[in-house]
Amino acid sequence: MLKVILSLAAAFSLVLSSPVLATAQSSPEKIPESEVSADLGPCSALLIVTGSDAKPIYLAKMTTRIQYGPFGIKKLDLEAYTGFDGRLKITKLPETLKKPMFIHIGKDGKAETLEFKPNVRCHATFEVRLQ
């Protein structure tokens, strides 16, 4: 019985002193960027949402409708939220649109709307200030 306890104690001390665990706990983990994909093309839009005090807004809601295909018959509605850094990336957007694409961003009764034109800027960055 004593041998079992000693072997368990030795194994437990090896686990605690393992260099893999020590480095995993000491290195800061990168927070993944908030991202939503339309899976329709090569373009993207990065939204950076801040408040009137220029601080990033967490969980600001983004909604948009993408109309594509012949005569804009096909529709794709996207909805996502910003991350801790106030950023949200919309990826794989179509290069050409049949109808305008408006991106609506809001939180706590404050809202902004912007238009994404992939034929003008395929990889656009929008800085949105909710006031």
C-alpha cells in the first residue's frame, strides 16, 4: 500500500514539474478574432467599432444581407458580434454585387449603417463610432 502511495506521489510531482505545463501556463494565449464568413468570394470587410470615448465596444451586433446570383435572387443574411477588441471581420464576400450591401451595427440603442462596395475596395476597413 505504501508503494502505491509513493508511486502516485512521484507521478503527481512529475506532472506538476513538467516543463510543458510550465510554459503553457506562462505564455499568454492569443484571443481569436471575431469572424464570420459568407463563402461567396475573395473580398473582406474589417469593422472596428468604438464608442464616443474611442474605446472598443464588445458585443456590438452586426447584421447584413448579401444579394447575389442572377438578378440578385439569392440572399444571405449574416449576423455576428464584435470581440473584446471591438473588431469583427466579414470574410469571403463576393467581388461583385447585384444590389447594394448595407452593414448595420448597433448596441444599446446606438446604431450606424455603412455601405460596402467590393468593386471599389475589395478588402475594406471601416472604423465605426457609435455615439
